[in-house]
Amino acid sequence: MKKPREVESVIKISFDDNYFIQNLLGENDKHLKIIEDSVGVDIHLKGNTVTIRGDEPGVALTNKLLNQLYSLLKKGYPLYSSDFDNAIRILSHSNSANLQDIFLDTVFISTAKRVITPKNLSQKRYIESIRKNDIVFGIGPAGTGKTYLAMALAINCLNRKEVERIILTRPAVEAGEKLGFLPGDLYEKVNPYLRPLYDAIYDMVDLEKASSLVDRGQIEIAPLAFMRGRTLNRAFVILDEAQNTTSEQMKMFLTRLGQHSKAVITGDITQIDLPAGKVSGLVEAGDILGGVDKIIFKYFSKKDVVRHPLVQDIIKAYEEMEKKDKKRYEGNL
């Protein structure tokens, strides 16, 4: 039986400003090419009018996409090629999504005047949860912005004097390399584990200001073991790589939270580096605290990855391989 032929649809959109049209199209129409390749439509420009041709769902999606992105440009939002990939993904998964509600929600403006905003609905809901609640778990694969957005919110809170300090911490778990064989003192041994946190800070705040904040103790980056015995008042605390905490470490961390503080715990439960037989504190926290009021769990999936588009394909390929290995293992039992 032959597959029914898709009914072709055609829509024309007229825009009123040549400057914004050029920004919408991109240099050498590269933005239109992104849409054509991703959605499967043909787009042609004549004067101020764009003609979209293709199957009905694709044309409807492109119509909504171009109109919403054009409105963003007119409100001063600078569009980048990555925004088109993210916008297509958002509107493909949610017919009622409004890109302005997402892309115009400014989390932080970096020293280089780069505006940090959510890039999808999951990030938007994650940010709103952190703003409204004192303990939020962000769980999902690498590249979904869990820690980066939490840091941006933390710096914004520090600048607005809503907290007095930011504390960034990670468990220093050996992932195939032994700490004891690394050269240097304890700080030098654990510093490589903390380097990604420094990198994220320096991406948002210039080196001189970041160094000053660290020197004054307003930003503290330390291994999780250094949190024991402390009470963290008026602080924005971020625990990264939380899948590598033990049950005892997670309990210790969560009970450090003092008055007027926030805690964001991030991790990827598919990337646990703990020794065999050790329960991940992050996995266990979901079972124990999932029903506790005002402790929020936000989950990300591979479709929320905002790094290079190939990262999604890489995650999918590994998931498929793991499924095959599991079936093979079960078949040998």
C-alpha cells in the first residue's frame, strides 16, 4: 500500500523592516538554510515577502518560527544560528510555546555584554524553579545547561545582594585515575576536578573581578569534603557532579544549608564513577526526597542538549549501544 501523498501548503509572510529581515535571514541566507534543512520546507524571499512551501505541518511550524523570531529581533534580541536550532526544537515539541517568554528571560548579562537566557522550555522551567524554591535538583545529560544556568543565577543574586557568597563544590571522585599518584599537595590534587567550575565563572565574569571575588571569599570553589561541619547562611550553593556523591555525602551537603540560602544540585545519573556497590547519593535523593514539599526535581533529556547538535546524536548512539548490551547480557543469563 502506497503512503498517502502529503498535501502541499504555501504561505506568504510580509515583513515591514528591511534591517530586521536581513538579520532574520542571516548572512547569505544561512538562517533560512537551517530552517529548510531542519523542517523540510522551501523558503524564497522576494522584496519583503517570504514564501514558504512544503507539507502543512512544516509550513505552519516555519510560519510561527519566522514570525516569533522576527518579533524577538524587533525587541532587541540578537539572533545567532544556534537560536534557530533551539527555536525549531522548542516549537516542534510544544505548539503553544512562546519564544519571547523563553529567550527574553534574562538570567545574567556577562562582562562581555553577552546575555545569558534559557534556550528551551526545560531550561525556562528549571530557572523558574530555582527562583521560587530553596532546594532544586537538576538531573540530566551533559550539555543541558544545568550547572551553567545555576551559576548565572548565583552571580545575579550576588550582584543584587540577595546572598553574601556563592559556594561551588564537587565531589573529587577518582574516575580511572588515582589522586594519590597526582603531583603536589591536596589542593593541587583536587584542583583538576574543580577546573570546570572555574571555567564557567571566568566565562561570565572577567578574570580580574572573578579573582577579586574569590580572594574576598564571596566566591568559594572547594571539594565537597570541605563542606563538612559548616552552616551555610546567606549563600547560593551549587553541588555539581552530584551523581558521584555517596549517600552520606549527599545527606551531609543538604544539611549544611542555613538561613536565607539556596542550594542547586546537578548531575547525570548515567555517568556515575563511584566504586561498584556504592549507591549514588543523587539517585537515592530522588527516592527519599521526591515527595518533600518545596524540594524540586527537574529532569532534562537528550533533546534539551544545547551544545553542538552532534552531542544529541552521540548521546543517542551510546543509549542504543547500552540497550543492546543489556539485551545481550540478559540473553546470556
